[in-house]
Amino acid sequence: MINNGLKYTCLLVTVLFFSTACRKAKDFPESEQDPRLSGGSQTTFNAGSGAFDQSFFGLNAHDQLIHDIGDSKFSSAFVTAPAHVNPGIGPLFNNISCGSCHQSQGSGVPPQAGQTAGLESFFLLLSNGGVDEHGAPADVPGFGNQLQNNSSYGKPKEADYSVTYTNQTFTYPDGSTAILRAPTYNITHIYPGGTLAGAQISPRMAPAVFGLGLLENIGDATLTSMANQWRTDTNVISGQVQYVWDVVKNQLSVGRFGHKCERPSVEQQVAEALSQDIGITNKLFPQENCVNQSQYYDDGLHPEITDSLLNALVYYMRTIAVPARRNVTDPTVMRGEQLFKEAKCAGCHRPTVVTDVNVILPQVSNQTIHPYTDLLLHDLGPGLADGRAVYNASGSEWRTCPLWGIGLTQVVTGQTAFLHDGRATTLEQAILWHAGQASYSKTFFTNLPKSDRDAVIAFLNSL
């Protein structure tokens, strides 16, 4: 027989269960969260050279295997067909592998002045100034939408390109100075019969690829809410949601990836990079990137990467963890964080976002993350403008770059280059290039005494 005490305990547990089971789970207030957990539960405390290449926690053996297969494919070089392993590169391409563009899963390397060879992670996007049937930048006849500076099968590459820099001196109100590099792009050795007269040209440096699965799971409604929040919060800077053509859904969808939010999903980002950067046809982009050009060659492979390997590569890109913040209790870092907020930098570089529920990939579901981005388009002024519109984005509008992990760039990649074209070699330079909607933040920063400016940089290096 059950005694009265045990019956009372069972009744209490039952009452508590039914009184709480229907309540919606509430997130902890920001003041009670661990600021080190940039990627929520998918945060790695590896702060060494492998910080940008750690897999998600909680993957079962099967999912970890898929992640590892994708990791291997990310690093593998493609070769010309026929070949037993990784055939299909070209006929036109910029690079031979994903890993060659994204240094140790971090950002790419901008060209040195006058460099034409070895431009492994730097691209020039093209447009004739019009738009296609979906509103995307229209191709340049004979070149497509990206300039390929390598070729196979004895075909001529489209062109060589290089950059020259003009130094500009920025003088602070306190009299100290900083040197800014203004790039100019030069295109030479255009293939016979090709012309780029009147083409719009936009440089791009390959971005870091960790944390993409978490960014992808920030909901459309969340982005729309952030875009409208400036109406009621003076610390928020108005941004624009990008809408781009989704080749899987066959409709316009919210864009999240690329320097102008050109891609709606990790899958499309990966598939288009394979197509444009390496010349690898796939299920999303089954035609060669030069199908209507004289360099076109049919190698007989359709597609040149199997669906299963593409899926593994996409899964890998979705399941790379985010490095933790460091030195969060350091007084200088804390001072810099406060100044970052006072400068309204957090009006675009949002410190905290909560991802949507995701029953397919629970590791990214309902995560409180600290990406320091709103994934919206903002006008950064004429100094960074490229004159090439992309869907809703004007030539001077750019996606807010996620800042998580930015302080480990040197450790992981061995170099520092920031902004969409890598013109800034320091975080200070990157700040000084901001204008347009970021003018208040830049002016606030430049009017600070040097010790406070250094504190802001120390805070950024803690991310």
C-alpha cells in the first residue's frame, strides 16, 4: 500500500508538471548570459589556429561522419576530367578548392599591389548594369557575372586582374594619424574577342565560413523586426532586408550570405561558389559557368559533383562551431564594449540574436548567439561604394559583417584583412572607412582620446 507521504509527493509532481508543461520557455535575460558563448551551445573554446574549424557539439556518429566527409571535400583540390578523384574543374575557374579561398575556414587574402598570380581568394564580380528576369545583376556577354582568371583544357582565361593602392592620410582631432589604402582595380590580357567596356565591376574577398548554420537559422521575422526597430529605438540604425532569387524554392527569399546578402541559404552559397569559383557543375547549377562562351567544353560529367558529396559539403558548412569570446572581464575590454554601444555600433552589429526553432538541425535551434550582425543592408557611404547594385542593395549598401571571431583572424589565417575587398589591414582602418549610416559611429570613435580608441579595438579583438 502506498503511504500518504508518497501519494502527496506524486500529486505535487503531477500538479507541477501540468502547471508548467504548457508555458512557453523564456530565454535568460542578457545580464544572466555567459558573454563568452558567441555561438550558444555551439561555441568552441579553441583559440588556436584551428579555432574556425571545430564541429558542432552533439553530433551523433553518423552526422559527425557526414561533417568529416564535407570537411575533406572542402580541402580537396579539383582537377580536370577525366580523373578518378575530384574531376571536373573548369573550363574557367578562379581557384581549385574551397579551402584555398577560405584560409583555415577564415577570410581570404587580398592581393598585394600589382599581384596578378596567386589570387586565390579574391574575385571581381561583373554586371552590364541591367538586371535579369529575377532582378539579379545581368551578366556581361562573353564573361558572365564573375571574372575567371584561370582556365583548363587549353582554353584562354577571361583576363588577368590586379590592384594598386593609393595611400590616404586620416588625421584625428587629437592630431594623430592613420593611413588608409584606397584600391584601384586593373584588368589586363582580356581574351580575344572579349570586351568589358561599360561593365560594372565589384571586388570581393572570401569571408569566413564558421557559424553559417546559426546565421541561416535566424528567422525571416526576426530580420524584419530588426529592420523596423529603428522606429522605436534611437540606438538602432535602420537597415534593409535583402530579397534574392532562391533556386531551390524557385522564388524570391530573404538573403543572408555574401557581402550584399546575395544568397538565401548555405546550400545555394556553396553550390554557386562551386559553379563560379571552381567551375564545378552541380544539382543547383547544372551548366558550366561559360556555357555561352568560346571557352565552353563539355567534359561529359553531369553534374561534376554528386548530390551526396554536395550535401555533405553543405552539412559541413552548416555545422562549424563559433569561437568563444576572450578576456570578457578585462577592464579595458569592458570599457571598449561600453564605448562600442555608446557609439551606436551595436545599432547594426547586433550583439545578441535568438535563432528560430529547427527540428531538422536541433544544434542550431533556439540558440542565443552573439554574432554582432543584423544581416541587413546598410549604406556605408561613397568611399566603400562599388557602383554595382545587387537586387535591393545599391552600390553603397553592404551587409553588416558578423564580428564574432574577428579577433582571432591573425592567429588562424596568419594575416588581417577586413571589409569586402580587404583594403583595411587593421580594425582601426576598417572603422575609419565607415561613412553613410555609420557616420555617427565613426565620428564618435574618432573624437575619443587614444586610450579609449585602443579600448574599442581591444573589445573587438576579444570577439
